[in-house]
Amino acid sequence: MNMAKEFAVPFHWRRFRERYQLIGSRCDHCKKSFYPIRVICPYCRRSGHMKDIKFSGVGKVYSYTIIRAPPEGFKEYVPYIIAIIELEEGTRILSQVVDCDPNDVKIGMKVKSCFRRIRSENDTGLVLYGFKFKPHN
Amino acid sequence: MMKFNQLRPAREVAVIGIGLTKFGEHWSMGLKELAVEAGIKAVEDAGITGNELQLVVGGNMSGGLFAGQEHGAGLLADYLGLNPVPAIRTEGACSSGGLAVRVGYLAVASGMYDFVAVGGVEKMTDVYGPQATTALSGAMDYETEAYFGATFPGIYALIAKRHMHDFGTTRRQLSLIAVKNHANALHNPFAQYRNKITAEDVEKSALVADPLRLLDCSPLTDGAATIILVPAEIAKKYTDTPIYIKASAQASDTLSLFARRNITTLDATVHAAREAYRQARIASNKINLAEVHDCFTIAEICAYEDLGFTQKGKGGKMIEEGETEIGGRIPVNTSGGLKAKGHPVGATGVAQIAELIMQLRGEAGKRQVKNAEIGLAHNVGGSGATVTVHILSNKK
């Protein structure tokens, strides 16, 4: 059985900027950056205004794991690396690390974002895309 | 910042009855049978008829994905034969039960209700493994964590990996949590797994999400728990051993783990514990025993630190030195914890309270903590977005 959660197109379409272009928010008051997009800065709330920021996509592995028991829709990718990446802007983000043997991933490893397929939905025929990260020198 | 120092209950609250189903795989019972069994046991334990009940609060995480059934509190009131008594469902992922206890507490503490049944239930074994993994992944931030293929064990594995990196926590220390909790469950007739395991067993079990292995993970469990709450001033009419709720605290944090200030500290636990100690007017070293949220072994180590039982980074040492075994400085998860007692997610927070009550009444049999007066229950939703901390005592 490989039934994954399926949603209508707008569910994914409204996230394209975040997932395709790595866009988040930056507070013009405290200058902190966030991923994903937030309307309200959790530190400054009404005193700050959020503006879009496009992250460079360069960062380091902050923590990682290797998924061996996948959720629905991810069976074909096992084993795969899930990591928290600390971007050079200081913001952290969760994604997969690819083009890397699961035995070689390490905390502190430099990585850069790339555009990849995340999974294919079943009945709707949608193929879902987004960023993943790969080793970077 | 949270401004809690003005919060006071209008009146004190006591627990007069508890009911638990056995935790495990119940082929013959669905959501409603489990909830009803625990409900009836609690009413009988409380020595009331059931006609007194004015409100039902029921914790249930995902009846929809696990059993095709939302609207769990309504179902419970219906099959308990309590209509038209109002019923409220609480949902905070794995802290749904803790939230139910808290809502029931608030209902009595406010002066609004005198007799409240607080239940929790989850029926998890009617779906297959990947579906259960998907259902539980709803406890994360779906669009930024689950979307990319993160699983719930995977999220705690990220915590474990960083905890090991920052504090030198070892694979063996994680194993010892599972070993202790299985040893405790041996003496708990309600527990799902009543078998002794060794550290080697844990370390040889299948990898789920490195470094976490199968025996680092709490299981899929069917089960239900209920407690009956009344104002403290009338509790002695119903029981010689009322147990008083001395604190009911809760805090929130980001749903996604990666957005935290620090992924090895559950800030919501720190905040909720601080508030609970303030309400109970005690320090953490006055706690005689605790039921903490060990959904994965690493979570119990973080809980030791975040509840103030030890300093940050020393949680691994605490288990290694046996401080949290029965007979140790502060026994933790005498029930077997989520790991060995089982983790029917919506029931867990209520079942933790039930274990404390058995201990504080002196009814815990072979797992009894001697002279226990004050117990703490710690229930976590997701990777720490919602946390409840309750403190109970057998002294008013």
C-alpha cells in the first residue's frame, strides 16, 4: 500500500515561491529571517514588518538522520537523508540531502540547495517538486 | 514572554476516580468500546453513579486517520449513555490527553462544574504501518517537515543526533532508557510490553531513523484512560484517598523542530515546568516521581534536563547512574512509560495521571515508590509544540 495524502492543486501551487525559489520572510525591525513565510514576526509582532527574502541556498548540516521506515509516498527513496540545514543567513530549514551516500553525511558538512522531485502523487497525477540539498565545497 | 504570575484557580481540584483499559492490541474493541471501558471503571472507582457527571472532556489525536471517526467526545458521551451532558474533544497531537486533563481541571477550578469525566483514547492498530506513520506525521509542521519526507521518529532522531554531538550523549545511554522502562512495565498489569530487554537488544533492533532503532520507539497502541475530577472540598465524601491537582500548566512552541531556538531543549517543557513549580510552590527537587513523555528514548533524556531534574546535557548521565530507577533519587516512568506501557496517543496524558494516582494512593504494587507524596506528569505534543505539566499530591 502506497497511498499518500493527496490534495488539490492550489494546496501545492500556493507554496511554489517557498519551495521552488527558497523564499522566506525577513523582519525589517529585528532583521531576523524566517522560513517558511510568516506574516507576523514572532519577536517583534506588530512593531515589525515582514518582507520577502530569497535565501542563497548555501548552508551547513546542523543535524541529520537517515529515514529507513518511510511515510506513505516515500518508499522508493529509502534510505534517504533528512537534515536540518543552517543557511548562511542564520535561518534553519528542513530538507533532504541528496547526491551523498548516507554514510558520508556529517554535522557541519557544507551543502547547497538544488531543485528536485519530492514525490509523485497517485491518483491525481501530480508530481511534487521542491528544494533538496547536495554537498557543496 | 508569558505572564503567568497572576494565574490562580478559583478553587482546588481533586481526582476521586481512575479507570484504565489494558494497553495493547485490542482486536475486539474499537474506539468507543475502549473509551467506555475506561469510563465505567473510573465511575466505579470514584464511587459515584455517573448521574452526577456534568461535563465530559475527551482527548483524541486522530480518530479520523486511525479509525475513520472524528467527533470523538460526542461519540464517548453517546456510548457512555450520558446524553445530553456536554462533551468536548481536545486535540494537541500526543498531548491531547494532557490537554483534556487541563480543560477538565479548568472547568472545575473555575467553579463552573463540580463533576467532570476526563478521558483519553486512541485506537491505532486498525491501520497498517505506513498509514499510522502518516497519521502521526500530522503532529509535525506538515508543509515544511512531512512534505519533504520527514517522519516522526526522524524528527526525534534529529534531536538525538544533535544532543549526542553537543553533549556527548551515547548510544548506550539511549538504550538504558528503554531497558529501565521495560523493567518497570514488568510490574504494571496495564502495560503493553511486559518483557525484560537488554541494552544489546535495543542496539541490535532494526534502524528506524539513525540513531534511533525500533526499541528506542514507543509502539502503536490501543487504549483508553479516564479520571473523575471534583472540587477538593467535596472529595473526601467519595474517597479516603483523594489526590489533589497542585498545578496545571501548559506552553507552546513552534510546530517545526528546525525553527526552534535550540533543537535539544524543548522550550515549551521548560516554560510549562517553571509555571507548574510556581503554582505548586515547590522546586523540582521536591518531586518524588514523574511520568515523562518518552515517545522516543532521547525524549526522556531531554525531559530530565528540561524539567530541571538535572542540568542541560547531563540527562544521559542521570540514566547511567540509575537515578531515575524505582529506588533512585527520582523514579521516572514507573508505569513503563510510553515505551513499554504503550502510547495510545490521545490516552497517554490521562494515563500518566492515572499512574501517578496509583502511586500517590500507595496502590502501585511491586512498582510502588516508597513514601511518594508529590508526582509530576509531562505530556508532549509533536516534537514539543504543545506541552502540559501537571503536579499532583496526596496532601492538600
